[in-house]
Amino acid sequence: MARKSLIVWMKGVLVAVFAAVSLNVADAQTGPCVDHSVLVARLVEKYQERQFAFGLIGNVAVMEIFVAESGTWTIIVTDVTGRSCIVAAGNNWESTMIAGVEA
């Protein structure tokens, strides 16, 4: 059951990431997108979030997950120009281990 929930959650994240990467320039300018270093500094200063994980989205972007000890979390996508967009954020982050995957 937990594995099904994880798969459903990951599909939701991938849909959000795909949507963020698919934004055209006009959409990106009106969304929560800024230079990567500015966004990371804001996450550290305001929420005490640190990078928890990251992964490549083909050759076009990087997805990063930032998490704080308080449980807040933010998922951002950064394109090849260094522009980062928030695609999801929330509370009550919990880290879990996936069977057969080593950290």
C-alpha cells in the first residue's frame, strides 16, 4: 500500500515538473521564477530549508527538493539558463526508505 502511495505521489511530482519545464517564456516571467541563487538564499533564510535531493530532467532542467527540520519542503525546477521556478511546496515532510535503494 505504501509503495502504491509513493508511486502515485511520484507521478504527481513528475506531472508538476513537466508542467513547469513546459512553460513558455511569458509564463515563466509571471510565475514564481527567479535566479537559482536568489531562490535558494530565500529558502535558507526564510524557511531554513536545505537541499535534500536532486535529479536531472533530461538535458533541459534540474529538479531539487529542499527540506527543513520543521517539516516544510519546496520542489524547484531550474532550467539551463539558471532560472528556478517553484513547482510545489508544503508541510509535514517525512523521509522514507525505498526497498532496494541505497542512499
